[in-house]
Amino acid sequence: MRRRTWSRIRQLARRFLEEDAYQVIEAESGAEALRVLEEAARMDCPIADLSMPGCGLLSKNQSILAVTSSTLESARVERIPLAISSPRMTGEIPRTTGASWPATPLLAGFVLIFFAGHASSQTPQNVPPPSDLKRLSLDELQAIEVTSVSKRPEKLSAAASSIQVITGDDIRRAGATSLPEALRLASNLQVAQVGSQGWAITARGFNNTSANKLLVLVDGRAVYTPLHAGVFWDVQDTLLEDIDRIEVISGPGATLWGGNAVNGVINVSTKSAKDSQGVLITGSGGSELRGAGGMRYGGKVGANVQFRAYSKYFGRDSSALPIGQQATDDWNMGQGGFRLDWDASQVDHVTVQSDVYDGRIAQPGTNHIAVSGDNVLGRWLHTLSKDSNLSLQLYYDKTHRNIPATFVEDLQTYDADFEHRFRMAAGHNVVWGLGYRVSNDDEGNSAVLSFLPAHLSRRWLSGFVEDEVPLGTDRLRLTLGTKIEHNDYTGFEFQPSGRLTWKMSKLQTVWTAISRAVRTPSRIDAEFYFPGSPPFMLAGGPEFVSEELLAYELGYRVQPDPRLSLSLAGFYNDYDRIRSRERANPSSPIPVVFANGQKAESYGVEVTIDYRLTDWWRLRAGYTELQLPLLGGDATLPAIRKLDISVAGRVEHYNDVGTTTNPKLGLTTSGRAPSLDAAKAQFLMNWQKCRTDSTPAPRAST
């Protein structure tokens, strides 16, 4: 019984520890394990001391696991038959099995603790299912690595930014049925649904359905549209079960990500093909989401190539008007795609992925709105050493939107990005890169509105560099960087930033930042005309320039108790040249043109509390206070208070097939200061059956 239990533990460990260039090596004997340890020591990799009494390292009846990981902070390794070395070493530590799957250092740390309890036990125990290994403690959540802040892996607890991470497990437990719904889990975002398919999403103010100060990426592909510098949320979709994590930054990120990363960055990352093998079938239905279903299949082509392919479809009912009638905005969409991951060598990894979608959105009194598109992305990652790598990414994106009797848009985007990360003497961590983008926009104008010229090609050329250096000690680190970007509207734009991080202790971090960011002009700003022919009442401004932001931030993170974590971020934003509407001729009411006649000063605070009441009950709360007075122009925005409270509980019991009941109670309030005059409550319950040895089975939601 003991040997069978240990064998199942090893199988689960391999499944969840082999991820993202992390390598698992199973030694057949104690001598083989010692050889692996000696090789890791020769390359100066930090390893666990497995020579402690009772660890069973040299036992002939036990296989030894040697696992790469970024850190080793657990003190409970005395009886763990694991060797730990630093990441990105797959080309330097010899393989014995040829296997290499995706994993996170967070999961590696969890399995260390998991093994500590089982390897030392002398009595057989039931083995938890794979999902049990993915249940993260607050310690592990703070140790999770993020890349959106500095374009290199760093611990969430040490990131010099107001950042939150939504994991794939969070999305599953929340019962989200779309990407915008999943973003409600980030308390530092303002998420509002407008109709059946419309969404208004941003961070730190200026929110509307055309919000233009938030950059959104999906697997490195920017879904920004140059039409209005925002995001069409109705066509941003993927199979939610394939999402690995969503990193949400509130605050500027333009130094690394460029124009339009003014108030925040959303970075959606999907799982590798290695981590989505087997068959998955999902289905759901209800009063608003009338029906939805998806299917995914993942497989292998040879020893080093994995792939997955998926398809999904949904149909949503019309939203209801306050008078009780239907709004006639029901819609449906189908989408499919694939991803292929190829380990071309021990130091080279290639990813190719593609999506295609087509949908129809109803509107009153005329034909349906038609939306469709497709994209293909290729990425090459080359590891030079444990502290250095370079990557090249290319993608093509095509979108089509036809609003009958209004306009038709066909947009094609070509993008190329190169990045290089390396470590210099004296602890300098440097990342730099170059980017080039071309967009070809064809507009079908109408009598209602027009874009002139109707056919337009625009180009962007950019380069960035950022250096992180310790100031005498690793506890105090300074990060300086800038991005230089050239666009066809305003020429060169400079977006520098400086960030200072002080690691007061293992459980406390203070950070501060000063950043400059710009929102570059879009077609609406410069080339929009209403109506479609003269005389025009509203027109784009030929002299429109970039909107500017100078941001000051101060943050603090602390984990006073293993079950409690707190994050606090204060900010002051100074906006200049914000879009306004001005009379072209002061003596005439028309035409009105877009100009840069507004300024604004916003300030506020974001508080996030996460409390693990028990092992199965987690409480999360977020509060945002935002003051945003506008100066000049034609509008004044009210002060906003936003309160998010999430109470999530989970009770699970597993045999060969497990059942999960997963209630969540959420309360969101928002309104004009000083009172909170609107509230929304929801109760979600999920039910799922899954097999412990394969991909989860179909899910039903109520």
C-alpha cells in the first residue's frame, strides 16, 4: 500500500511541476541522484540539502525526483526526496527521461510541503486529486511570479506596482462565463456591463465603453484598436478553462508596453499545450446565457511537440430595459483555434497559435451587426543562460465589423517584437527590446458618419530599455527605464519611469514610482466626421496631440499572518491635454472639433485584503477611493467610491470521481460621493465532476 501511494504521489508531482521550462528528472538509483546533484552544484544552482538523516536518498526502492525551481524558502525539506535548482536550466542539467512539462515555482513550493507530510509518514494515506495541488495558500499567492511589471519573472510580493493576479482556478470557482466577467475578480478595475454585449472596463477613472487608457494583451498580442484607442470587448474571448492567469496592473506601464498603457495593463496568459492535454467538454445555460458549449482536445506529435485545438459557441439573450421591455441586443458567436508548443532543443522553444471567430449582434430596426476576425501568432524563445534569454514574436491580426447603415471597418495589423534580458555585473538586471507595427484600416463610410481618408496605413516604431540595480543591498532596488516610440500622428514620444522597492522584511515591502505615459491619437481623434458629408457638426482635430500623464505612486504590502495579506496603494495622477470638444469658430456653434483642452488631477487609494479563514473558506475585499475633477473643456466627472467584497467558500470530497460545490457571494457598490447609492449582489454555485487522472470532465453551471 505504501509503495502504491508513493507512486501516485510521484505521478501527481510530475504532472504539476513540469511546466514552462522547468525540468523534472527521475533518478533510477541513489548514484544517479547524486550525479544530478553534483551537476547542479557545478553550475552553482541552489539545491536542497538531501543528506539529512532519514531522507531516504539512497534507498534502492525509491525513485528520486530532481526538480528545478526559482527559489527554495521552505524549511520543511528534511524528508523530501527532491533536488531543487534554479529555473531555465533545461539545457544544462542532463535529462534522463527526456520529459519537460510546464510548472510554476509556486506549485513546486506547494509540492515540497505536500511531500514533507507524505514521505515521512509510515501509514498509507489517500492521495488528493490534481486540483488539490493547485489550491494556493496566501504564502504561495505572495510567492507567485508575475512578468507584467518588469517583463521578467519576479515575486508578486516584491513587484513595484499595484498588481493583482486572477488565476485560472479563481475564474473556475467564480463561475465566470466571459473574459469581462472574470475581470470583475480584480478589485483594482472598474468593470461595468452595458447591454448584452457591451462592457466598460478601465482602472483609475475615465471609464466608458470606449475607454482608451487601458492596454490589454492576450498571450502577448495587443487587442488595442486604432479606431478609438480602446478595446472591443465583445470579441475578446477564449476558452476560459485554458486561461492560466490574468495579471492586472492599475497605474502606468508605458515604459515597457508603450502608448495607451496609461491607467493600467491587463495581461491574459493561456496555458501551454503541455498543460492542456486530453479531452475537455463544457456546457452551460440559463436565462441570460441561453446556451454555451466548448470542446478542446490536446495531444502530442512526437516527443517534443504538444498541441491543443478548441471550439466554442454561445448565445446570449437581450438585456432588459428599465421599462421592462427587451433591448433587442441579443447576440451569438462561435470561435475556434489551436496552440502548438515545440521544444526545438534544450534551449529553444517555439509557440504557434491562432484563433478565428464569427458572430452576430442584434440591434433595433435594422440588420444585425456582424463581427468576425482571425489572428496567428508565432514566438521563439532562446535561453542563453540561467540569467539571460531572448525572444522574437510575430503576429498578424485581422478584424471585421459591420454596423449596418453606420460604418464598416476592416483592420489588419502586423506586429514584430524583439526582447533581450540579461544580468550584468554589480547585480544589474537589464531588459531591452524593439518593436514595429503596421496597421491598414479600411472604412466603409455612410451618411451617418465617415472617416477621412477612408483608407489609411499607420506605422509605429519603438524601443525600450530598463535596468534594475541594488542600492548597496538586495533589499533596496532601483529600477530606471524609458520607452521611445514614434507614431505617424505626433512623431517621437518619450515615456520614462523610476521605481524604488524596499524589502523591509520577508513579509513587508514598500515601493514607490514616478512615471510618464501618453495616449496617442486614434482615428476618431483626428479623422472622424459627423454626419458623413458636409456640413459637419463634429470633426476630428487635425492638430490633436497625445494625452499626457505624470503619475506618482506609493504602495505597501504586508502579510502579518500566514492566513492574512494586505496591499495598499496610493496614487496621484496629473493629466494634461485630455480630449475635449471645442468650437472651430467661436462665433459659430458648428462645427465642433476634438482638441486637447482639458486637464485633470486624480488621486485615490486602493486597498485589498485577503483572509484565508479556513483551508476551505477564503474572504477577499477591495476598496477604491477616486477623486477626478476635470479642468476646462465641457465635462466634470464626479468623485467615485468603489467597494468590492468577495466571500468564497469551497467544500470538496474526492473519491475516484469528485464533486465540487463552490458558492460565492459578491457585493459591489458604487456611486457619487459622499454616498454609495447603488449595490449589486450575486450568488453563484458551480458543480463539477472531474477525474483525478485526466482533464476535468464536462461542467454544469446553475
